[in-house]
Amino acid sequence: MYLTAYEEEMYDGEYGEAVEKSMKILVALGDIYGAERMVEISSAQISGVSYKTIGDAGLEYLEELSKDPSARVKVQSSLNPAGMDLDNWRELGFSREFADRQSRIIDAYMRMDVMNTCTCTPYLIGNIPTRGSHVAWSESSAVIYANSILGARTNREGGPSALAAAICGRTPAYGYHLDENRIANILVKVEDSLEGYEYGVLGYYVGKIVGDGVPSFRFRGQPSGDEFKSLGAALASSGAVALYYVEGLNPAVECEFEDRISVDSASLEDSMDELSTTNDKPDLICVGCPHCSLGEIRLLARYLRHRRLSCDFWVCTSHALKVAADRMGYSDLIVGSGGVMVSDTCMVVSPIEDLGFDVVGVDSAKAANYIPSMCGLDVVFDDWKNLVRL
């Protein structure tokens, strides 16, 4: 791999041990994937945040790395969701032991100047890369949104490689950083109009078919930003899709269609059934996977006005948008109905299995796909309005 003089100096340890270690991680990664050079990045989004997922080994690695003065990120860097609400973990029932370890993880990242924003939707709170820019993002739903809707360029980084890229301000130029790997190769023609949670079902269905392909969608009508968020999250969780196109949305895209798929509402019925593991009534309903936008919170608040929920109800979002929802009065409406505004975490990476719940209701195909394996709980998948009515 070709390195610039500055990159060679980082590799040789002239800027500190943490920089040297990080550059060697990136060079090794580049060697594995045949990268010929590095590219400068404008931002990073780092996973490996929840104590539930990284455990004591991850905590020890981060604390040791953060002790080095050279372990400081060079670009705007934000965190993926943590394993708990950093402010209201007691009220939600998380243990002191878990909270202490989770807080140490956040502290280690903060010593490296990584913003403790703890969200899977950094593009909703200001980490918005420009079209064509290179970034190093790691959360699957954020990666696919950055590539597909924002037009940035990123591979699906692991937590350590995203952190290494943030510290060096570089990432290896392979995969979706290169033009030749961003060509649409599968046409997906959606025959019927969809709305809301149905885009998640579509993503789940198509992701299983295309694997790591690059689909181009032809829709009847234009999905909203929140519907693109739902579609991408499901594509990335049931398959390994990190980039898709939408006819009429993206600039002219080079296409080499190897296959064509036609999808209608009937095609999605089996996927709807697959996403639920039980018909039992949920004892916890969670929305916000990926994290809710302010628009989604507004719709929830207006619907729940003058209603009373029959089970626990979490609205998961970033801390920044929770503050905005507080100011707009949306939080009061949700709390008044019996719901809880939960920030910094979500139902997938928090230890909800230790909080006394057995069945979780979700309107996210991604969450429905992950909860049984990551939390060991049953899941009911449906539109959030239908879940509220159960």
C-alpha cells in the first residue's frame, strides 16, 4: 500500500503510540482488502459502545488506549448507542454494576474527544457528510443511509477500525470508497404503494435476496426520509447491503443489472409473519430502531394524546432530539399516556432481557430480526399504531 510521508510518520510512531497502533490497524485492514492507498475522512461514527456487546475486554481496551495522549480523534466523531440511558438508567431498571461499566466506556471515548452523542442516526443531529466525501462509519443503518441517501462513501467499519480511522483521519481506499464498487447491479421494481413500517418489511425481504448486492429501487411514489431510514436498516440487517439507489432520487447511476426483482404487497406477507416469533401480547413496546426523528416523535405524541398505554412503551431517540421533543411538548404527551422517552440506547443493545420483559413489540424490521438472538426474547412485529391497540 502506498502511504504519504505523513502517513508513514504515523505508521512509524512519530505522533505517539496510539496513532501508530491505529495506523497499523488500518494498513493491515487495507492489505486484507487489497487497498492501494488511504483516503482522508471527514467524520467517523463508532460502534462498540454498549457494555452488553463489548464486555470487560472491550472496556479494558478502550481505557488502556485512552490513557495515551496521542489517542485523540482528528475528525468529527460520534458514538453508536450505549447500553442504557446515560441519565435515566435508574428509572428504567438498569443495575448499578452495568451502569458503572457503561459509564467507564463513555468516559474512555470522551477522553479521546469522541462526542458522547450515542445515536445510530448521527445524520439527524449534525454529523452530516457532504456528497462524495469519505467517512468511516460503523453502524449498519447509518452506513447505508450515508452511502445511499447522503451520497457519502463508507464501508461498514468495525468499532476498532472506525476508531482507528478517527484517530488517524484516514481509512483504506477499498470497497464502497471506489467508484467501481458503487455500481447498481439489481433492479427492484416495487409494484404497490407502501407506507411507514412496510418499508422495513420490504428491506427485510429484499436484503435476504440480494445479500451484499447493490439494488436500485423503482418505487410508485417517493418514500420519506424516515421511510428510507427504515428501508436501509432492514436491508443491512437481513442482508449485507451497504448501498442502494432510488430511481429519481440519486444522480445518474451507472447500472449493470444482473437480475431484476418484482415485489408487490403479496410478496411481503411471508416476511411479515417471519418477523414475529409469537402471537402473545407484548409487555414492552419499543419504537426507534434506528432512533426516532423529531417528526416521528411528533406523530407518536399526537396519536397518544388522551390515550392510556396498557404496557411499558419506550420511544428511543438521541439525547439531542429528546431535548427538542421536551421543548416542543411532545415528551409530555408521550409520558402523559404512560410512555417513556429513552435516549442514548435502544432495545437491541440494552440488556432488556434483564429487566423482566418477555415479549417485545416493535415496528422495526431490524429490531425484530435482532431481538430474538441478541436478547433472547420473543418479538411481535407490527405497525406501532396496531401495537398500541393490542
